[in-house]
Amino acid sequence: MSKRQQLMDTALELFYRHGVRAIGINEVLKASTVAKRTLYSHFDSKDELVLAALQCRHDTFLSWLESNIEQSSSNDEMIQKLFAALRRWFRSDDPTLGAFRGCFFINTSAEFSDPDSPISQACRAHKRDVRKLIGRHLPRADESLADTIFLLKEGAITTAYLTGDGDQVVEQCLSALQGLVST
């Protein structure tokens, strides 16, 4: 593993677990066992390291999402696959996404009040890409349904994190979607 990747992986793990503002560069260096000089040869600032961690999680999340919802034969099947995958993640039973700590992008964007900052923009871009991916994997294209699925998925992640009851949240989302699905 390259030193750059080691830094990004360590930063992502620490930022996701504790929050971006709570973790300083020295903590990333200590946990990664990478020298400060090496860090600054790859990243000019902590914000650049945060952006790299966001990109790493973005790539992982989109790949995970696609692998869980691809090749659905109906909109209902895609929804079932999506929420089954979310349930596994909420239980921290998904090795790709690891222990569930809510949405890294929501958590991170909440720490950056400037909506024009590159970090806030990266978080918004992630959400746009997730919504597009959901829409592309609906066998019967339906923009309104894709929007609804996306919003329920987002709400499910937040609610599961806040309540600790991901199973109930998934069931509520599936129940809400049941009447909207055209197979």
C-alpha cells in the first residue's frame, strides 16, 4: 500500500469515527505511522486530506451501492435489494462499508458551514451521484420514484444512526414504498 493510500485510509477511518474537526493532522500521522513530511508531500493541507478521504469513501460507496442493486428485474426487486444492503450496513454487517456511523458525507458537511467550500461541494456531488445511480438501476425508469427512494434512503441512514434501530427504519421505508412501486 502506498503512503498516500495509507494516509487516506487512516484519515477516513478516524474522520468517520470521530468527525473531521475532532481529528488533527498529528492524530492521523500517529495512527498511520507516516512522517509529517510524507503527508505534506501528498497533501498541502488538512482540507486536501479531507477531500481525498471523501473521494475514497465516494468511490467505495458507489461501487458498493451498484453491486447491491444491479441486475434487478423490477423496480420492487431493486428497492428490496437496496434496503437489504442498507440493513446489513446499519447492523455493521457489511465488510465493504465497515461499522455503521451514519453517512460520512452528511456528517462531514455538517461540520463545514460554508456551502461553497470544496468539502461541502464534494458532499453535494456525492449525493447527486448516488441519486443518479439509483435512477439508472430502476428497470422501469421513473424519476419521481427514484427521487422518493433516494430521499427515503437518506432519511433511513440518518434515522438509523440517531435511533440505533435500523431494522425498524428499513421496514418503515419498505412499507412507504410498497404502494408507489410499479413492477
